[in-house]
Amino acid sequence: MYRTGSGDDMKCVWVGVAAIVIIYLMNRHTVLTHPRPIAFDAIAGLISRVNPVRAVSSRIQRALVESDLIDGCEVWPELKCGLVSLIDNAAVRKVLPPPPADESTKQINLQRLVKFVEAKENAKACIIIFAHWCPHCKTLIKELVEQANSGKSVSHKYLLVNGESVASEAFTGDKKVVDLKYYPTILCTIGSTGKEATSLQDANEILDAAPTPDAAAAETAQEATPEEEGGGNVLDTLF
């Protein structure tokens, strides 16, 4: 009886072990055939593991983010979009006035200003240099917003430039773009030359009376001497 009872006990033990092994194998098979947690973790962690910003240098990233002019309506909501462009610290989109621009931003803005001035499509434009702390500038910008929204002089391009967000080389030295002496300063670009205006109305009259870019270019070509036809920097004769 003792030996028979011992055999029954061993059978129970082996049956229990076999059941545990079977359950373990079934669970493992389920995990392998339906690995949802693994796939979910891979997808959920994709953004954190693969940062597209780190794939490019900070210099390229900054160029991609800050390559375009700011639309004035992003800063002055009462202004209709697409009418007035702005060169400023990018933070102006979030807070007005924006914090001071760093030197890197000032250099980028200098290149933007030069690019705008040299572009043929901007040969008939109004550039307003201002500062956020200047009360007269605020009055002028309000007047510009009203004028732009009214639809008057829609053929003219308007560019607002925060002078304190641009490198000082734009206003001083032999290669200066603008002879800036005070805020605000209103400048009219007419082809490769420029003329200072005393008010928005004066600027509109100057631009209205100016020939079209094609006519101005033809007139300049006729008046140029052989020595002048050699070319040169457009900024040398602008202001």
C-alpha cells in the first residue's frame, strides 16, 4: 500500500509539472504570434528615438525656419495678410515688443534686407525703418495698417524693418544699405536708386510718379557710360 500510494503521488506531481509547461508554452506562443506590445512600443518611441532636428545642423535648421520675411499680420492682427512684410526678431510673432535680437539673427536680417533691396520685383517699394520703443513709429505703423487695409497703392510693396534687429553694417560704413539717422525713416526704392520720404503720403506720391521697373531700367541703360556699364553693387547707389 505504501509503494502504490507513493506512485500515485508521483503521477500527480508529473501531471502538475506538465500542466505548468503547457500553460507556459501556450502563453509564449501567444506573445510571439501577437506581439502588439512590442510593435506599439516601437511606434510610440519613434519620435523620441529619431529626432529629425538632430539629423541636420543647427545652422541649416535655423536657415529653414527663418528663411522668409514675416507677414505683418502675424504681429498686427488688424492688418490684412499679404500686404506688409516685416524684418524683425522671430520672437515678435509671440510677444510685442520682442526681446533684443542676438548677433546671429542680426546678420541673417541684414542678408534679408540686402536680398529685398537687390530683388528686381522690389524695384518699386517703400521701406520703413522703425523701432518698437519709438512712439512716432507706432503712429506711422498704425497709419500704414489703415492704408494697406483700404486697398490704396496696392501696387507698391511695403517692408517694415526693425532697425535694432539688423546688424549695424546695414546703416554704417562704406557698404551701408541705408543712411539711418533717426526713427522712423521712410525710404522709396526706385530701381537701383532710393529717395527718402517725409510721410506715407509723400512715399505714395514718389512711387506713383516713378516709372515702372522696366522703363526705369531702360532709361538707366541709355544714360550709362561705358565705364558705368561694367556693373557694380546695387547698394552703392541706393541710398
